[in-house]
Amino acid sequence: MVSLARRFHKLLIANRGEIACRIMRTAKRMGLRTVAVYSDADRDAMHVALADEAVLIGPALAKDSYLHIDAIIDAARTTGAEAIHPGYGFLSENADFAQACADAGLVFVGPSAATIRLMGSKSAAKALMESAGVPVVPGYHGEDQSIATLQAAADRIGYPVLVKASAGGGGRGMRLVANAEALAEAIASAKREAAASFGNDQILIEQYMPRPRHIEVQVFGDSEGNVVSLFERECTLQRRHQKVVEEALSASVTAERRAAMSAAARSAAQAAGYVGAGTVEFIADAAGFHFIEMNTRLQVEHPVTEMVTGIDLVEWQLRVAMGEKLPRRQDEIAANGHAMEARIYAEDAAKGFLPAAGTIRAWREPAGNGIRIDSGFRAGDAVTPYYDALLAKLIAWGADRPQALERLVEALDAFEIAGVTTNLAFLRALLRHPQVVRNEIDIGFIERELAALTRSAPSLAALDLAAACAAVLLREQREQVSQDGSPWDRTDGWTLAGRRSRRLSFRDGGERYDAVLWYGRDGLSMEFGGTNDRLQFVPREGGVFDMCLGDAPERVSVAWSGRDLDLTTLRGRRKLNWIDPFVADIFEAAATERIVAPMPGTVTRILAEPGAGLQRGAPLIVLEAMKMEHTLRAPADGRLKALKCAVGDFVQEGTELADFEPGVAEVETAK
């Protein structure tokens, strides 16, 4: 980047979603024209609409579009873009991409290809840090990738160990291994995921620290050799080795340790000859801190640093890429207050954070003092299985940690996303947990507390059921084909004489709820749980209606997706399924005999053969979706009757993948 540093006027963002939108906003403020790239799956995405120009670069699969280097370079040439910002994720830490930009005469907004190659390998980075005197986590990061060598290294280090992708990050290609027997499969799985995500299956092995914190330091360098640090971020709250909540500054770091970590981070950047934005990551406990990796890009969690320093890090990236000096010296950088960020994902926390896909039916963002939202989605947008499941980042600033946390929780309560499953309820439970409030956390906290954090919602209340019934009736009113106002088409409770009734049934998770609606000359009433109360409702704008059950008034927001409805009231949110009375029993009877895809994805492995007897929990099929592997397992003891998929198949959610016969069966060894 140094040799190509020059002023530019048109910037192509080689990314998508909230990443691209966030970069575009700063670029536009700086007077730059912006170019978006998009895949077939993103034709109507927000980042496409926000850009001055947009170029289609390929099919939905990332390898054919957002990871297609030649297509992106061609898009820059076609539009006359002089510089490319890689965002974070995708090609942001790909040395070949940085080199391709340089070869094409384009400014790459990031470090040089040589620096990316050096620091992109966790193994090479650790060797460099050791030579620079930066403390590193004990482990093996050599070139020999044979099972025998890796097994010997793990045995020497001592279990448990972490198997990690050398070229990656974001928790992909990472496995925690408890004993020697589990190592070979963990290595194979990590290598597959690393190859799929980063195009490099090399792994390393690290000593596992039982209850550490994850602390990272933001660094910046310019082409004149100046390097500064912009304080640390606390990234300890993680699920599946991926960050969920981040803070700046860390309330667990003393002033003395802050100075030591910042100095170590600057030493790491200087040792790498670093130019641009980067992050030096450490694992820390009471005894000390150790370098684990350096990310040669902007981080997802960079807004918390921006909130406490008042610095636009993307602006700094662009200025450094133009050859300018860093805007501030180290002694001119100060922190004010505290900031916290929560990552909102399309995923089901109660099902092991299984990614979700669908169409967003409602999207209502909170507002308030100190609140910032970075997102690339709107109501009506599709969440596809092809990319990362991140929907938005909600950031709150406060004078101190308690105020920032309070504002973040209040904003989460007010954030409404309907039509696709999200982790909003999980985040609300997490940030209200007493230990999180007291900052008594470590990297394993979410895993230990997962049952409590994903505890099922209380049984459906009468008001919730009444809201669901009213939502059904309002939907039917809108769908009525008769336009003549015939009284026979009315669903508001009118009847000529006597009373008639109708049963409506809903499923909430594994529970079924039935309500009986009674129609009479005096109106509509609902019978449930031994009571019968009058039900009234009036539609408003935007999927909102007012309702009254008995003497209890309620304002309800509803969003439909097929027969699924998302209800939002003052008591919270419920996602229900309106049961079709003609197919429900058939579906439930067949459910245990069918293995279906829980989400759209690609079949990458088949682990059992038809006819095999299997124990409950035995692995059957591996799906890859949203850059992660997900293993489908036998739902009970029984026999695999037939397979209905093959390796390489792309399947939609609900696709039947295999027939399974529950019951006692002689268990055979799965391949």
C-alpha cells in the first residue's frame, strides 16, 4: 500500500451488509464516490442502494462472488474506482487480493500483501512476536501438519487444548479438545472449516487457559513509521468462540496493565512494519497476558473504540491509504466514558446458535441518548444462508459502565425484528445476568450459563393467545376476496342469531395452545383456561393493532411469515405457529421419522450408511451454512432407513435428508 499511496476520489467496497454501509457513510462524508459490489442474492440489499454505483460480480455463493478476486478487480476497472476497501471478513485479510490490487494499480485500504501474509499466519505471527519480546500463548505453530506431529504436540502441551485455523479468525476452524481421543476428529473438522472459510487448512494447537478474558488493542500505523494504540476492548463474552458483546474500555484492566498491553501491541505493529488499522489480540488472566493473533483489518467491534475516543477509524484508514500521516500523536489520544456493543444475529440461541434464514417482516430500531446502530438490513430484506448471520450491531455509550449497560439493555428491549429468528432475547438475558452486570465473566461464561440464558419463555398467557387470535382474524379480513361488504364475510363477531364457535390453535416451541372463539350478537369472546372474556380489536398502521380482552387493553405489533407470526407486546415478544388443523397431526406423527434440514445449507459429509443401527445422538449428516459446520444427529436409538441427499447438495430449510426408524436396533459403527 505504501508505494501506491495517493489521493483517490472513487472507492469500491469489496464487501456487503452493514460492513459496506458503514464504510460508505464515512466515504460519502469525505466527498468520495462509492461503488458497491453484489451477488445474485444481494440485488436488493441496502448496501447496493446506498452506493453511487453497483456492479454484479457473480452468483450467490461467496466463492463465486465476494471471494472472486478477478471479478472485484474488473468491477473497479469498469467503474473507474481508484481504491478498494475490503471491509472485514471475506477478502480483508487475503494477501493475494491485496497483491492483485497493487498489480492492477489500485490502492488497497489496508496493510501490504507481505504484512497480511506474515500476520495472517498465526504460526508466523507468533514466531515474530516471540522475537519481538511479546508474550505468546504456549503451543505448537509449526509447518508439519501430520496427525502424528499434532498429536505429539497436544500431548506435550497437555489437555484441554485449542485447535485453531492458522489463517482465519471469527471462531471458524476452532475446536476445544478435551482429550487425546477427540483430537483427530477435531483436527479434521477444523481443517475442513478453515479450508472452506479461508482457503487454507493449516492449523495450530494452543494451550487452553481455563477462565481467561479476551482483550484486544486497536493499533494504527502510517507509511512514515508512526504507530499508535487506541486503548483496549473487552471481548470476553463469546459463543462458539465468536464475540457477542464487546466493551471499551475494559473494566477488568488496571491502568498499569493497560499501559503494558498497549506498549506490547505497538511493539507487535512495529515489528510487522504495520500500516493501516489493525488489532492485536491477547488472552489474559490474573497472572498476565499473552499474544494470540493480529487481525490485519478493521474489526467488527470497532464502534466501541470510536464511541470512547471520538475518532472515525474508517476515516483514518482512508487518510492513511492516501499517504497522510496519522491525524493524532499518541499523547493526543484520550478516552471518554464507556461503550458497549451487542451483535444481533439471525440465529436460534436455544438450538445451539443455529443460523436462521428468512424474510424480515418488521424492523424497528430504538433511539435514545448514546445509541448507535450499524446495520445493512431493513424490513422486507431476505436473510440468506450464504453469508454471515450478523444483522446489526447495537452500540451504547455512557459516562461509565453501568450507564452504558443500562442504555444497551433498554435499546435491546425496544429493538424489534420479526420474520426471522434472532438472538435478541438471548442478548437481553445475557446483559441482565448478575455476573455480567458485576463484570464477573470469562471466555467460558456463556457456555456454562447457556441453559439459564436460553430458558424457555413462560407458558403462553391469555393476552398473548388473544393477540394471536386477533392477528389471525385481521389477516383473514385483509385476504377476503368479497368486495361487496356482505355480512357473511365478516369476522368481527356479528351473527344473525344464536352463537357459533371456532377453534384456533397455535404452537409455541413444543407446546400447543387452543382457544375457542365464540361469536354472538354482542360480539366476540375467547374461551381459554376455563375463562371466557370479550375480545375486541382495532387495526392501526404498520402491522399494529389495539386489542382488549375483558378489561385488559393491549397494543400489539404483528408480522407474518407464512403461518408463523411474531407478536410484540409490552410483555415481550413471542414467535408462534398458527396450526393448520388438517395437516398438524400428520406432521407431528412423521416428525420423529424424518431427518430434515434445520436451515438452508450444503451437505458436506454423510457419516452413516442406510441400514446402520445408531444410538441417540450419533452423527448422521454435516451441513455447512453461514460459514459454519452443523452436525445432524440421530434423534433416538434406531436405524437409518434411507438417505435422500448426497454430498454437495444445497438444501432448503425443511428438506427431508433421511428416513429414520426409531426403536431398539443393533448399533453398527458409523463410518
